Amino acid sequence: MNFEYLCSYLAELSLLEYGMLAYLPSTVAAACVSVALFILVHAAPEGCPTWTPTLAHYSGYMPRDLQHCAQV
């Protein structure tokens, strides 16, 4: 599964959820990346990326900051 397509799909699904209005768009986008990484790691654990320091630096979020948004 293509990572970018999965992120886009999750972002589009978030547009349908009224509860997602409580979050900043950057939080929703970072949560979509986090969930996509989680799905890909569990689908094929060998060689799949995880939340890296580079992602944390450029997004401004740590995985623990995105946990509630990702669960919604």
C-alpha cells in the first residue's frame, strides 16, 4: 500500500467526522501520518518507517501529542 495514498485517505475520512473540528489541521495531518505509519508497520514490520526525529522536528508533534486525535 502506498504511504501517500493511505495518508490522503485517512485525511479525507477525517473530513466526515464532526469531532475532528476540535483539532487544528496540522494536528489532523500529523495524526494521519502517525496512523498510516502504525498501519504499515503492523502490515509489514520489516523495514517500515516509524515516527522519526525528523518528523517530530518538522511537524512539531511527538506521537504522544497525537494519540487522542489519532484515536478519534
